[in-house]
Amino acid sequence: MNVATVTRVTAAVAEYLVRHGLAGSSVVVGRDARTGSAQFAAATAGVLAAQGFDVVLLPGTSPTPLVAFTARDLGAAAGIQITASHNPATDNGYKVYLDGGAQLIPPADRDIEELLANAPSAERIPLAAVAADDRATAAASCYLARLADRFGTPERRLRIALTPMHGVGGDLALQALRQAGFDDIHTVTEQFDPDPRFPTVAFPNPEEPGATDLLLELARHVDADIALALDPDADRCAVGVPSTTDNGWRMLTGDETGALLGHHVLTTTDHPDPLVANTIVSGSLLGKIAARAGARYAQTLTGFKWLVRAGEGLVYAYEEAIGHCVDPDAVRDKDGISAAVALAIMADSGIALGTALDDLFAVHGVHLTAQHAIRVDDLQEIASIMARLRDRGPTMLAGIAVAATDFAARDDRLRTDAIAFAGTDAAGSAVRMIARPSGTEPKLKCYLEVATPPGEAASTADLLLKALLADVRALVTSSQ
């Protein structure tokens, strides 16, 4: 990723928009604080301006959800965010939104790639200056105003520990939480200011082991009620809750948080026919919550470019990688800041999030999820493992007979390179494993879930998950 590459990619995006009758339309451009992001955003804006587009260049650094919101709010033809989200410090990336502020999907991505292949060299692509714009400076205020409409602004008593993990979401998250009535907020000082080196974490991802250690230490120190962690571009949010184990606190999984938020949205929405959605690798509890609430439920392929297109009436969507969309009408992507506000409001209701999760388990049974991933140096290793799983997949996992579902063999919208093994025993306990190559890293990911019937002890699900994890580790290791 360099200025020349960004210049050529932007020329291809511009040509795509022109060919689709969108010449001269508005395009929103934003960036995070990573090394090179300022230069990449300037090049992006300059190319678009030279091609006659109405460029709305957000000032300074911007969380990714703000770009998605502003593109939709202004009815822009496109939005472009320079970010590598929670990737390592050496990475950067170029994220494109098209219709309605949603990420591009096929065939637009392939069309742009074809135009890029024929784009001129960077030095032959003209650039033009981009003037300051009132719409750009007002973007954050418009976003906050939407949150006020969505969540209200009453006084609240919750004590919050917060970290933006060296990213660009800290200031806007503080404003959003304070606007929602939360004044007792404590931040991780070492991680609050944007720093492209991410010096306090090995990987700037709240899901990674150790990444939230400073946050939970702060939560214990100030006796917080809830701990919130954004990833560096603030499109993801993880939540920590008081616990009787793990030194008094634990981080919820993305699936646990997704179930809590899904239940909250369904019990508070006024939509006459609401739809909630998650992905094929996410947990199954949301579907049961929706069925009990009389709501529609959909599964999509991995990624919010698919989730936000799950169907009409979408009120909530999530993926297990701590991505949550709690206000699809405003942001057609995952949004860690609005999710943080929603989680804080839930925790302020008088029922602790851990207790609320136990209540869901009491009704629907205990649902636990986990992941096992293998990182490789040669991508052919992943292809070989997937081939072996398809040819000689397991018939038993954690002592339960399982059957295979090969998503690569489907002929519907869920066709993808993934294979699932799932089964239920006579007592109603269920296990599932889905193997899928990562779309962004040289990894094979295995997504695990166990579910026990209502009334079964939580320890039963714990033991089942441990057995499933052991079997999957042995299975994938023997497949290498």
C-alpha cells in the first residue's frame, strides 16, 4: 500500500462511478491515524476532485462508522475510508462504500479491479486541491444528533471503563456516551490518544489475548459497572462484565454480546415486522431469540457487506468478531460507538449484563462459542486441509454424531468455501464446527458452538465445549 497504488485505485473507483452515471456526485473520504493514512486520504481526495467529483474530506482522523454514516446521510455516491481496522501496525487498507453507504459487493468489486488493471501510471493521474467543506466539519455533530434521536439523553448512573485501543474512536465515543447521559467514564490513559505503533498491545484487536488487560485492570481499580473496548477504527466493540472468576472480570464473546443486543433491540423496537441477522459462522442463539419474539431471522455470508443486505426491516445484525449494527437505518455497517452506547444503556437498566445473559440461557439453553485457528505460511496448506475435511470429515465430535454441510456445494446465496459438521444427541445437546479459510489473513478458522437444553447445568456446556475443542484441534492437526 503506497501513494501510487492508492492513486491508481482511486482513479479506477472514479471511472466506475462515471460509467454508472454518477459523474460529479458527492464522495466522502476519511482516514484513521495509521502510518501513511494522511497521505493516502489526500491522494484519494485529490484524484476524485480532479475528476470533477464533489469531495467531502472529513477533517483530521475519523472512525470508520462516521464515514459510513456520512456517506448515507449525504446520499453520496461513495464513501472511502483509509484504514486497516484492527490489523497489525504495519498494515493499511482502502475501504469502499457504494449504494446507501454499504460496502461494495460483486460485481462492483470485480468491475473496479478490471478498471484498475487498465488504469494509467500514478504520475499520469491528475490531482486537484480539496477545499474545506461545512458538510465535512458537521459530520460528527450530525452523527451525534442521530445517536441522540436513537438512544435519548437522560441522566444515568453507570460507571464505565473505556479504551479506544490507540485508535481514532476515543473522542467521539466519549461525546456519544456523555450525550447519552453517562458522565462517570474512566479511560485507559495509555491507550487513549491515537498511536499508529499500538505500543501497549501485541495486536490492536480487543479479541486478542491480553489486548484488554489494561482495560480490565482499570475497571477493577475504579469499580466500574461495565468495560468497553473499541478497536482502532471504532467499528467493533467488545464488552467486559464483572465475574466471579477471572480476577473479577471477563470479556464477553461476540456471540454473547450479539445475543444480548439482539434481545434488547427486539424488545425495544417499534418496527412492525423486524428482522435480525447474523452470519453462518456466528452463534445460533439469536435465531432462537427472534423466534420467541415473533421476529424474522436471517443468516448471511461472513461480512457486513452481506449482513446489511439481509432483507427489509433489518433492525439489528452482528457477526461473532465483535461487530454490531444497532442502527441500520443510519449506519449500514458495524459501528462500535453506537454499540457501546447501546450496551451501556442495557447495563444501566438495573440488570447486569451477565445476569441478563444467564436469563437468556435459562430460556433457550446455554450457548457457548469458541474459535480455533491455524496460521500457515503457504496458502496451499489451507486448501489441502479443506479438501481432507471434505473427503474424510468427522462423524463424531465431542461424543455426538455429526453430519456435514458443504457450503461450497450450495446453489443459493450462502455458497462459499466453508464446511460445517453439526449434530444433536438424544438429550438435546448440540455441537457444531465450521471450517472456513480467512478472507484477510493466512489462516484456517474453525468456529465452534455447543448448546444444551434449558435447565441443563452450565457446567455441562463447559465440558462439552472443552471436548469439542480438543476434538477439533486433533482433527485439524491430523489433517495437516
